Amino acid sequence: MRGPTPEHILSTNRLEALADGIFSIVMTLLVLDIKLPERIPLASADQAILQYLIDIMARLGIYAIVFLLLGTFWYGHHRIFNFIEYSDTGLIWINLIFFMFISLVPFTANLAGSYGYFQMGILPMEIHILIIVLILNYMWFYIISRPKILSEELNSSEIAINREIHIIQTVLSLTAILISFFSPIWSTLPYILMIYLSISTRYRLIK
């Protein structure tokens, strides 16, 4: 099979290295938004620390959910590049847009951690996650429609399971946004299910 012309291709190594670097930085930045209290009265330090830990439970919950979501996005991106031999111009631009939205995650996660009891505190993060899911989905459909950049032919089970994961992630992202209109604090629950189903569905693929 004839590959892309040389002026339109790049090795995937650069994009994969950039992806690993961005994901590692973004996942590290998440924890930096969890600040220690500036002043604790020594006379009641135990009570003050306990109250502080109670106060940041919601923020820690957002941190855990977003961290694991980023892990599933990183793995999904890694799986895509397992099948790619060359990066063409279109794929490079899709990845740059994907990385741009990944880099914004600490901002919307911090907003959700601070004001997650309010819809406008949690909604930007949930719309943000939906956009990331849609870009990752588009990236997958982009490569399967361009066999010239693939290193191997995709089998039907690989395509079917990835389609199932994309549907699950999209539906649950939309569900989270819908729930936020009624109960912002509970609208993160679909993401827990998304993490579990994404992992369990991919496990079926590697068994």
C-alpha cells in the first residue's frame, strides 16, 4: 500500500512524546490546586485540621474523578497511536486542538472543586469533558477513514469496541450535563461510571 507523500508526513514519535508530556504536567497540576490552610490556631489544631479535611472533600472528589478521566483519555489516545505509522497534517492539527483542551483541564477542574455546588461552577468542566470526548472520538474516525497512515489493518472487533467506548463516553458526558440542571453536586456520578465502563470495555479487547 502506498503511503502518504513525504511532505505531508511526520513520525508519530513527536506527537506521542508531546502527549505524554502534556498529560503528565496537567495531571500533576491538578493536585497543586489543593492548598493547605494558611493559618491553623495551635490551641485547636486537631479540630481545625479535621474541619479543613471535611471542607476539601468535594475538591478531592473532583481531583480523583478528573485524574482518572485524564488517565482514560491518555490510554485512549495511546491506543489510537498504536495503529498509526505516520502523522499527516490533519492528524497533527486534531492533536494540537486536543492538547489545547487537555491543557485547560486544571482550570475547569479547579472551578468545579471550588464552586461545584453551583451549576455554573460545575457546568464548564462538564462541557469541557464533552468537548475532549468528541475530539478523541473524531480522531479515531479520522484514522480509520485514512488507511494510508495506519501501520496495520484494523479488525472488526477493535472497531466495534472503540465505537462502543465512544458512545458510552458521549452519552455519559451528556448525562452529566443534564443532571447539573437539577443537582450540580450529583452530576459527577456519570463520570465514575464512564471510568469503569471505559476500563472494563477495553479489558474485553485485550483478553
